[in-house]
Amino acid sequence: MSRKALSHAVPGAVLVLLLLAGNAFAWSFALTGDSHDDRSGLFARILAAVGDSDMEFLVHTGDMVERNTGPEWSRFRKAAVSLRKPLHPVIGNHELNGARAKERFAERFGLSGASYSFTHKDAHFAILDNARGSLPARSLSWLDRDLAAHPKGKDGIDFLIVAMHIPPATGEIRPHGTRRGYAEQSRKLLAILNKHGVDAILCGHEHMNFTENWEGVLVVVSGIESIPFLPFQRRGFYRIDLEDGTVRETFIRVEEKP
């Protein structure tokens, strides 16, 4: 190749490399919740689907059991082992039954507490405990500090994601089982999310699959067990893709076995 031809080829090659580099960090994970005792068998099918995919882990937004008993947790562990990928849990209200419930939940999963955080590739995840139906000042302060300690643009972090069991009170979501003042607490939560540029908040609890743009924050609600007698419900889970500065959700339908 002549020097002139090489001078024209190099910029094109650099462009290709840059494009490849831009997609090098594209990755995905799965989201589900409210499996309870998996009466429908859908949780087992979701585990199998995630295990056979390129999704790197599963976030479970709580209510993994019904009454928080030892036998129920044994069945859950037996099912979850089949995933062969990490499972990141969120504490739900059904995990609160019994003494020392939050401490026992953290011990079960080797966590520092019911609220915790972790970083995976270019995304930081803050898991916030709101299982009792409130967002008290101490919980919001913890979230604010955690997000401040992991800002976008530092240490390779490009995405910030929050997960909690009960959805916030938004323009379209009025979650059940919340305490007095939850709407005001949700507004304070939104201020923290916007302050730090949080991309998405992942929730469960409502036994439905639903998304909303909450003043610039993507809200994804995922649940396996459906609401009895409510027609036209989607059964499945979400694939969450992170690429080119965007968090994108795709609903994956899973049918019950006949």
C-alpha cells in the first residue's frame, strides 16, 4: 500500500475501532420480582431463559417467598442454583415476617444490609430497602450518599440504577401498601435521582409489568404473579440493555405450561 493510500485508510480504520469500542461495553441483565412460592412455575422458566441468554445477572425486586419460612427459602435456593449466574436480591414486604427479618435476609445473601450497592462494569446499582412502605429520611440520606460516592464519569461509571421493592408514587403509579406521606417521600426521592442523574429505578410489588418515564427517570415495574381476575396481563420479565449512554427495557413474554 502506498503512503498516500495508507493516509486515507488509517482514519477509516480508527473510525471502525472507535465504533467497536463504543459497543464494547454494551451489556444486559434481567429483571423480575414477586415470585413468591412460584405457584405458576413461571419463575423456574424465567431462570432457565436468563441462564440460556447473554444477560449477565438477574435482579429480583423482592417477595421471593410467601411467609419467610425456612422450607420456602430452601425451595428458593434450590431453584436459584439452576441460574448459574449472579442473583441480586431486593428485600420485599413478604421477607419481613418473623424476628430479625432484615438481618436474616442480609445474612442469607451475604449482604452488608437490606440496603446495599454494587458496581458492575460501567453501572453502579443502589439497592434501597423500602419494604415497609416508606422512604424515611435516613434511607433517602443513605441513597444520596451512596450515589454521591459513585458519580457518573468517575471510575468508569456511565450508568446509575436504583432498585427497590415498592414503586415510587409517580404520575401513573399509586402503589398499594404504603404509609402516610409516601407521595411526598417519593418527590424527595425523585429530587435525589435527578440530582445524581440516575437512569432508571427498578421495582416490583404491584404484580404487574409496567414502565413509565418519571420526569426523566425510567421506572420499570416487574412482577411474576398476576393479579387475580384482572384480564390482559402480560406474564414474563424484562431484559435491560445498557448501551451508548441509554438504558433500554424489552419485555420478554413467558407462557405458563399447559
